[in-house]
Amino acid sequence: TAHPEHKASVINIRPAYFFPSDSQEAKSLRPLWMRVTDTAFKPLLTTSLMKPYYIDARDLGAFAVGAARSRVEPGLYSNVEMRDWVDKWKKEETN
């Protein structure tokens, strides 16, 4: 049973789009036509105009782990916010 002082919290992670970080992972996650499309559109998606819709799969995973460790408040986080948190945590780890 849960400790009485621990309250349930909800963190809603809803990426608009994620791109597999590793080509081997991509092979198991996406069919060939999607991998070709991902590769072709990745430069467009990572530009400033489309950046709110893109998150790297590793950053998405890192945010999920950080959220599970209560490093963020419960709520809904955009791709930009998730990337910002992950970048902040990476900087903290290197300092």
C-alpha cells in the first residue's frame, strides 16, 4: 500500500511528435516508409517554426523518468517545456 503522506499526482506527457534517436530503434519502431519520411522531415521539424511539435525520443524518456522522480510539478507539459526541463537537468548533472 502507498505511504499515507504520498499523494497521487498526474503528469500528462503528450508529445506531438517524437523521432527515434537510434537507427536500430527506429527499425523496430517504424516501418521503412515512416523512417524515410522521418529522415526527410526531421530538418524541417527541428527548425524554430516547427520545434514545438518535435521531441527526441531520448529526451521524452528522460522527462518521463524525471517526472516519475517528482522533479516537476503535476500537469501538462509541451514538447518545448519537456526539452527545457531535460536540458536543465543535463546542465545540473555536468556541474
